[in-house]
Amino acid sequence: MKIICIGRNYSNHAKELNNPVPDKPIFFIKPDTALLRTNEFYIPPYSSNIHYELEFVVKIKKVGKSISKRFASKYYDEVSVGLDLTARDLQQECKTKGLPWEKAKAFDGSAPMGEFISLSENNLDVNNLSFELKKNNETVQVGNTNQMIFSVAQIIEHVSKFFTLKIGDLIYTGTPSGVGQVVNGDLLEGFIENKKMFEVKVR
Ligand code: ZN
């Protein structure tokens, strides 16, 4: 299982980090060891600036390669939200030196994941779902999949040119604005359409 993460998919977030808005989806991969398997995230010793990024997530249900966007919806049904935890200090260092981002993005536990809901069973439109992150009971990020620069279908078409999608792979579709640092004691809660999908305690 792999986790494919899309970068800069909301223009308001690209602006807040002073990044240009891309003309093709930008993506990177986290290994399965990035998945956080508990509700507790421990700040790793190698970073002093871990950021939360709330992202809408699609779970792949069928193997596919070079999938055309008109058939993309056959490859997923369950969705959720997750956190693309980022060691912003390491990322900045890598970006400055032109090095790969992996250690800043793909470290153990960097991908807390919510429970999944079925789009078909709940009659949900993947292109119009609101989601929200609360930190210590205060809303810090809100987004809607209708604000994505590249839709889920466009993402699947692009990514599957390079990588075979396998059953259980997760696609994190990018974060809206409002990213920020987590500190010991924070409680992070992710929602889709006001339904709570996960909670993570930061240690
Ligand atoms: Zn992200």
C-alpha cells in the first residue's frame, strides 16, 4: 500500500506558502509506514516545526494504470480525511538545497487517517464535499472538494500514468489554507460534512 499526496491543490494554500499555482498535479509518495495506526502522534525528535495539513482522501478499490479521467470514478468509492503531517523546518531545508522532500513528509506516523465512508451508499458527490479541521475545538481549516485545482478524476488520470494504483492505496488530495504548527497536548479532529472522521492527540 502506498499513499500518494498531491501538493498545492488549493490556490489559497499555494499562496500562503508563496508557491506558484501548478499547471499539472504535483505529487509525492509516503510509504505504508507513514500511516498512523493509533490516535496519538508523537512529535519526532528531528523536527521542531511539525505542521498539520488536513486533506480529503480517496481510497483506491481496483488496480489500474493509465486511467482516463472519464473512468476514474470506477476506481474508488470510499473517502475520508487525513492529515499530511509535515516537518516544515526539514522541508524548507530540502527545498532550499533542491533535495527530495521525503524525510519532511513521509516519516513514520506522518499520515493520520480517518474512518472511511462510501460515496455510493451515502449518495455523496466527490466534487462537492466540505471538510474541516478543529484544533483544540477551534476551526483552523475549512475546505470543499469543489475548490480543488485538480479534481479527483484529473489526479487519478495524471498519477496513474506514472504509478500503477493498487487496492488500498490512498490519495491525499491536497490541503486548503490554514496550515499551522502542532504542539504537545493539541487535539486535532477532522470532519467531512460535519461528521467526525478522526481525532489525534499530539504528544
Ligand atoms: Zn499536503
